[in-house]
Amino acid sequence: MSTAENETIEEAPVTNRKQPFPRGFLETISTGWADRPESLPAARPQAAFAAARRAKVSAAFPGKRLVIEAGSLKQRSNDTDYPFRTHSAFAHLTGWATDTEPDSVLVFEPTDAGHDITLYFRERADRTTTEFYADATVGEFWIGPRPSLAGVSADLAVATDHLAAFAASDEDVTLADAELERFVSELRLVKDEYEIAEIRRAVEITARGFDDIIRALPDAATHARGERVVEGVFHRRAREDGNGEGYDTISASGPHACYLHWTRNDGAVIPGDLILVDAGVEADSLYTADITRTLPVSGTFSDVQRRVYETVLEAADAAFAAARPGVKFREVHEAAMTVIAKRTAEWGLLPVTAEEALDADAGGQHRRYMVHGTSHHLGIDVHDCAQARREMYYDGVLEPGMVFTIEPGLYFQIDDLTVPEELRGIGVRIEDDIVMTADGPVNLSADIPRTVSDIEAWIARGLRV
Ligand code: GLY
Ligand code: MN
Ligand code: MN
């Protein structure tokens, strides 16, 4: 069931499960529907923020015709598509989020004064059309009500026009142009108050999802694929209270915790092991959280697990203490890595001293146990601002309004012969979401227990405070 089939049904290549529409259907389907009087909505809260972002883009590209595409549906198999996810820059510049119409384009038409900006999208077809009843991809009979041009114009406070009125030109600057792609990525480095509120919302829902996980641990421990039990309860929370997950949940128990992107999640959850859960809810606005907690399945850490855990916590706290406006983003990472190098050297794991390991050229021996970075920007994308220049990102300076993770870890793989046997198979990461303010960093996820004693009390209680 996919496309128009009334006139062309005889020629359609796939007719094995399609029935032609008989004349009686065609003569009656367009009539008998109630009018849809439309009362235009007030502009949504993000509309004013999106307008301010568009003004910055306009000022940066005078005289250029800019075309920002939302993107199109992507086929999953034959007539089944993946859920639609609009381009992050498009969402940022329009305020449209999960409700974006596929194939929309935001056009900046140059004028003497700047740009005229128009959002083109495929308006709903009325009930006299074939699309209405026979197009399973966009027809309202199939997918439900779609918005009108006037409705979207009021909702997003932007001029709208029908997609058919849009014509591309060879002169257009699009997101395939590196300069525009970089500009719209760097435009997201500092979040406005709407964005910070939405990230807070995503973190709050994620916290509830972690509560659900805590309560599900006993059940997970009885299931052959307990990691999926954990993934599943988080998914339920993400879908019920948000749009879904901002990335695939990592539910990694025992030695799986050492595989940094373990998303197979098909392992058992065994009492005595730690389970590392890296999960983040994406709000309906598309802003996402990105949080990791490492939990003892039985409810209490063993001595060796506690030693590893408290070292990672020490690294996280050192990174947090280093973060303040004016400090380079990389210095946050360096603060965490200094702790990791010091402790792994003390434990006799390194063939060199901590100082030698921290040497920028000859060092890095400790990175075997924490190969990833400590921080990344967070926003509409979990790894936000990915096309920003290095001097604006890793070598850039922290400013109020930036939102980023702090997520050190220690991972001793099950077959790593450089560590004592008692450490093998232990993986710990602690990941929090931080907003920088003029007064210093604020940990948005501080309410999700992160010390050994708070986690043990959390599991005993089954809920945060
Ligand atoms: N969940 C991916 C990351 O922590 O960066
Ligand atoms: Mn992260
Ligand atoms: Mn993460």
C-alpha cells in the first residue's frame, strides 16, 4: 500500500496486494467530509529564538541565496521508511522539530536590505485529490492531519509557501557548502535560554528513566538478555515522556561495559557485576540529554569496583572544577586525564610515570584505559556542533550558555593482560550534562545519584530522593 493507484493500477509494477478503486469509491470518497475551519495558533515559544538565529545567518551571507533543506524520508525496506528526523540546522533555524514536514526547505532570498525568508513545504492536499486517500506516505487518510500554510506561518512566525513554488538554482548555497555548514554548526555553540530549558527538560525525563532502570534491575537479572530489559524500560520512558532516545542506548553489563559503544545489549545482567547505562531522552523539541551511570547490579559495589568507580568520580569532579568561562574546552579534558594518569600509574598499570604518560608527544600510555574524550557539546545533536572549527571547539574557550558533557571513564577489558586479574572486565563511566554560566558550571544531572553511597542508597530505595 503506497502510492496512487486508481488510474494506473493496471501498469503498476507491484499489484500483488493492491485492489483497484472501483468507480463507486472514486465517486464518493471526496465528499461527505466536514469543513475544517482553522483558528491560527499563537507563535510557539521557540519562534522568536529561531528568528534571531536566522538574522545571524542572513547577516553572515549577504547577497547569497541560501537553501536549508529539512531532508527527506529514508527508505527502510520497500514501502517502509525510517522515522523522519529533520536536519538539525533546519530545526534550529525554523523552530520546527518532530512535527517538521519532510522535504521542506527554508530559503533566504537576497534583497537590498538582507534576505526575504520563506519556508516552503508540501501543504496538505484537499479531499478531492488522489493524494488524500491513495498516498500512504503523505495522504491525510493514511498518516493523519497535516498542517496548512497559514497554520505553520502563524505557528513558526515565518512566511510560508507551497513546495511546488520553490525552484532550486545553480547559485544556491546549501548545507553541502562547507562554509554554511560550519556557520550553522558554530551558531549552536552557545545555547539560548529556550535551548537550555529544553535540555533541562530532556535531563529531567532521563532522570525518571534511570529511576525506572533502578527498579527494573531485579527483573533484568532474571532474564537471559537482561541488558535488553534495561534498554526497554528506558525506551518506554523516552517514548512516553519525550520523543524517544537521542541516540541508541548503551546497556552494557559486566565486561561489555568496556566496549565503548556496546549497543547490541543482548547480554545477561549478573549480580556482582556492574552495569554501565549510557542513555539520553530526546525531548519533542529534539534537544537531548546524554547521561551515563554505572550501577552495581546487586546494589553494592565490591572493594575493587569501588576503587575504580571513585577514581572515575575523582576525574569527573576534577574536570568540573577546571571548567569556568574563559578556560579552554581542552583544559576540562586535561584535568580529567591527569587524574586517570596519576591513579593508573599508582596502581602500577603504566610502563612509565604519570608525568611521562601526560607528555603530549611521547605519553598517552594511560589512554589505553580511557581512549575517548572527556567532553563534547550537547544540544539538538548528542554530539552537537560537529562541523565547528577546532579553534572554536576543542581549542575554543568556554562561554556562558555552552552545554557540554563531562564523561570520564576507566575500562579494563576482559582480556587485557596489562592489568591485574581483579580489574579485568570492569568498565566505569560517569557522564553528566553541564551548562556553563557566568558564575561557573552547573551540573544539570546532579540529581541523578553519582557517588558510591548515593547510588547504593538509590538502589536500596528504588527511587531518587
Ligand atoms: N552516548 C554517546 C556519548 O556519550 O558521547
Ligand atoms: Mn557523551
Ligand atoms: Mn553518553
